[in-house]
Amino acid sequence: MGLVLLDIDNGIGRLRLNRPDQSNGMTVPLLRALYDALMECHGRADLRVLILSGEGPNFCAGGDIKDFASKGEGLPDYLRQATSWLQISTTALMRLQAPVIAAVHGFAAGGGGFGLACAADLVVAGESAKFLPGATRAGMAPDAGVSVTLSRLVGLRRAMELVLLNPILSAAEAKEFGIVNRVVPDDELMDAALDLARELAAGAPRALAESKRLLWDGVGRSVETALPDESATVSALSGTADAREGLAAVIEKRAPKFTGR
């Protein structure tokens, strides 16, 4: 039982984040495990489709804010590591030849949850799922390629609203905005994701792989170009007083008091 679980059967892979008691909050060890699992996927010629999901009540609540807050003045260095692993994992998802389906339940927040959902090829959500960019609420900035993928999915004005104001989107709203492809009853989520995976697995693998590549390449400014900029920005922001206050406010479940320092 590791931090990330991977099973591949009949061409369909299931990759599951496995910190259920922490809402699959992202830490450096989890992100390393995620990257290792994705590299295994890249090496499997029999993989036709990958389903990304989370164990426990949430898909992924983003970065583990308690883990982050515990780093104190060392947080910028720690986040440089975390965002580096998140960057290469995001790229590995998008560049995987097999289509990637995110099966989202509970919260998908921050770079680890919302960002990875945006980096998936298709998204199926349970009807009670919630989506939240979340970064600016904690005095941070978007990562996992969200600064590029979100505006391509929903448009610039709506992306600005989501990132700057952080409304919590229902699954139905996320579908209306173009973040989610299909919304299904919660108890049918994995069955729906598997049905979609089987449909994709029956397709022509090389045609699907090349079509996926062309569509991601057509995004314009490549996500890979944005990722280092995001990482440097998040690391710099994490050393500010506002970032420490943002993390503390989220942990203490209160409104933050930002000072601009």
C-alpha cells in the first residue's frame, strides 16, 4: 500500500492517489510516487487508457497545507521541490500516449486536484464533486499548468474569475464551463469511467495517441513553457507573510488577513 497505487488490466490502467485521510493532499513523497507511477505507464506498451482517481472521500484537495505550514522558513525550498515533481507529472500525463480520464469525486482543488483534472484528456465527475482552483486563497499562484489549461478550457475572463475569486464549482457548473465532460451519479462514477475507458481502449491506439498530441500541441503557448514560470512564482510567493497567513487561515478555517507583505 503505497502513496500512489497502479493496476493495469486488459489495457486499462487505474492510478489512484492514496492518502485518503489527508484528502490525498500533495507532499513531495506523494508527488515523487505519482511521477514514478506515470513513468511506469509510459513504459507499458499494453496500456490503452489510464484512469486517474483518488482513494477516500476526495479526489485531491491540492497541496497538503499542514505539511507546507510545518516547513516554516524552509517552505520556498520545499515548494521548489514539490512544484518540480508536479511539473514533470503534469507533463507526463499530457504526453502519455494513452488517453487519460480523471474520475473526480469529492473535492478537486489546487494544483494537485483541480490542476491535474485540467491536465487530463477527459473528466468524468460524480454529481456531488466540487472544483476549486484555490491557490490565491492561500496567498499562492496557480500551478500544474492551470495558468494555460484553464483559460483554454473556459476562456480568459472566466479563468480570471475562477483563479482570482475562487468560487467552489459544482460538478454541473464545471461541466457547463467545459472543465468536465460528463456528470454521473456518485455511485456510478467508476462504472462510467470504466465504460468510457473500454470505449477508448477499443479504438486505434496510434490514432488516439497522435490525435491527443496534436490537440495538446495546439493549445498555443505550451504548458511546458508555463510550468517553470509557475514554479518560480509559487516558490517566491511562499516566502511571503501573506502566504504564511493564507496557510494558517485555511488550517484554522477563518478568513485571512492579507497585508501585501
